[in-house]
Amino acid sequence: MDQLEERIKKILTEELANISTAPATNHVDASNHGIFKTVDEAIAAAKASEDVLVDKPLAFREKIIDAIKDGFRPYIEKMANDIRDETGMGTVEAKIAKLNNALYNTPGTEILQPEAETGDGGLVMYEYAPFGVIGAVGPSTNPSETVIANGIAMIAGGNTVYFGAHPGAKNITRWTVEKLNEFVYEATGMTNVVVSIEEPSIESVQEMMQHPDIAMLSITGGPAVVHQAMISGKKTIGAGAGNPPAMVDATANIALAAHNIVDSASFDNNILCTAEKEVIVESSVKDELIADMQNEGAFLLSNPADADKIAKIAIGPKGDPDRKFVGKDATLILNAAGISYSGSPKLIIVETPLDHPLVTTEMLMPVLPIVSCPTFDRVLAAAVESEQGLHHTASIHSENLPNINKAAHRMNTSIFVVNGPTYAGTGVSSTGAHSGASALTIATPTGEGTTTAKSFTRRRRLNSPEAFSLRSWEA
């Protein structure tokens, strides 16, 4: 009998190991590493992989995620440089911070804890199940970061992903998808957990959105592409534009506020959608704030007419920021505007009225207008107006708790930061302190806010009226 039990144990152990690690049996040639010529081919491959992944246990998903984290670790600096070289935007240092955030600060399966209710009515259980193949679109401002963070979150939810690359970052996006699949295949035998195509285009994104095998959409981009996704008839998570105001009231620690604002608004040359795009300050502390911001490395345009020079070159005829200057260094923008300066300023600041184009436009470059108001109530009203109802991100620098509470309530943004840099709202930290989960897809138009693996799952309910309660039982 003992020998029989030992044999049974051995068989069960082997079977359980196979369940956790068995490779896909219906994948296509692994040599393509997730890159295909057509949208149809890519989605078909992702669908075949999803048909395998959906039956795997959570431990298998965790093995995939570990492979992604371990695999990219040696490549972070290379990726940061390659992103900077291809897109021409931002700084290498900021991209290293963002890549680390995406890799090591994105929650996996641990966030998908089930919920259970028990009692005289039996058992009710809720679990989070995958949608299937998710169609994602990412920006050129965070190409590899979005592939990695979305990949971890979506795979943790049990999905596979078609990723629509931005044409302005197609090479680094392709490289990231290929390496991700290489790491996953070596660790698990799975292929095509994230797929893309060789030549991304607007047309290929439109084709993907309408494809019958795409179960849901996760779109980061301008209002047009988000709107197109929302009318596709599919479940959509939409990450739209923002114009985040930073409020400073008379009670603030002005030196700290200046440090945080300059550090955050210059981070990656302001291409984060969460970055401070305008400062609204109470008049009594305006001069002190500006002086401290200069001490932190900001360059003040002392002639108000210079603000118009910047706006003239940096805002296009349609009212959008000119891509020639998006994410570029402050010195390049000053040179192009014909404005003299000294040193190497990392941020341009200038006093403007509330209705100035630099305030009303999401500039995505290290140019920060400053608007002063006589009272905190006027500061808050101006911040609400400048944020334009996008409900994206806002911040406040204050030691007055009622002011903080009132502003947080009134702004009604997906991210609200108190006495800190707004990049903290994305999970990035300059001090190493915990800033929460990474936030690469911030769904303001559709309301999910900062997304996690839970955002990419369906909440399913199971009822078992005859069981189960440990507290009581009546046959």
C-alpha cells in the first residue's frame, strides 16, 4: 500500500508541475518573436496563445511576469538611450526611472484577490477573469514603458495583447515586443503573448479596433483615437489628454514647492501627461516662489513679450504643440525663439494671464506659465478653469488642510498630489520611497483612473446556494 501511495504522489506531483509549466502546443514559429506582417496574422497568433493561457494557473502567469522583469533588467539603460535617440524627446535619466517604474512597480496577479460572501444563503464568490486578446495603443512619449507595464498588467489578468505602436517610436517598440516574447519563450515555452506588426500605421490601428477577435481596447492617445475606440462597440479603457495645474497657496513651504514643481515639470522634458503644465499661485507668495524656482534651475522670462515668442514657435496653427519642440530641451526652445540666456536651464518659466495660450495648451515641453491670483478661492477657480474638465491630474502645495481637502474635491482628477511632484502619481519616486503602483495608462475619459491588472479583467460571480459556511450548517 505504501508503494502505491508513493506512486500516486509521484504522478500527481508530475501532473501539477506540467500544469504550471507546460508550454503552448498551438503556437506558431517562435522565431518571429511576436512581430507579423499583417494585423490579421498578429491577432490570430495572440488568439492562439490566449486559448492556451486562459487555462493556465496563476503561477504560470507569474512565471511569465518574472521572465519579463528578469529579462529586461540588463537592458534598461540601453532602452532609455534608444528611446531618446529614436523619438528625440525627454532625457535618458528620466526614461531609466520610468522603465524601472514600469518593470518593478506594476502589480501582477497579487491584485486579483477573489471576494467571497457566506451565510445562510450559501456561498457567493467573485473572481477576476480575462477578456481575451486586448488591443492596446501606446504613445511615442512612453513606448517601451507602456508595452512593459501594459504587458505585465494584461498578462496578469490572463489576457494576451496586440500592441499598436506609435509610428514615431516603431523601432524601439518592435525591439521591446521581440525581447519580451524571447524572455517569455525561454522561461515558459509560450509565444506571442504580446504581438505587433512590422509597419504600424493609423490604418492598422483602425483595423485592429474593428477586429472580431479583439475583446477590449486600451488606448492612450489624443481625443480623436480615444473617441474612435469608444464608438467601436468594444469595452474601452481610454487614456486622454491632461493639462495639470499646480496650485500654491500662502501657507505652502515655498522652497519645497519650488523644488518639487521644477523637478517634476522638467522631468523627461515635461512629456508626461501628468506633469505640471501651469502654476496657479497666491499673489502674496508669488515673488518668493519664482525666486526659489530660479534657484532650482528654472529660467525666468523677464519680458512678458517673450511668452508670446515661445507660443508663436511652439504652438501649431491648429492649437496643438508643435512636435518639433515636444519633449525637447529648454535650451533648444530658447534658441529657436531667439531668447538669450545663461547657463543650462532645465525649465522655462514666465508670468502670464490665465487665458494665455501657454496656459490653455497642453505644451508637453519644459515651458511653465505662472498665473497669480489674490486669494486661494481665486487660485482654485483658476486651476479648475485651466484644467479644462479633463479630470486628469492636479496638485497643491499647502499646509492648510481645509484648502487641500477643498481642492482635492473640487478638481475631481484621476490623480491628485499634495506637496509633492506630480510624477509621484505615476509611481515614480526620486527618493526611493513608495509612490504606489505604476500608472502608464491613466483612463480619465472612461473613468478607470490609474489602471492595474484588475482593470483588464471581467468580474465574474459564482453562486452556490447550498454551501459554504464554516460558521454554521443546517442540513
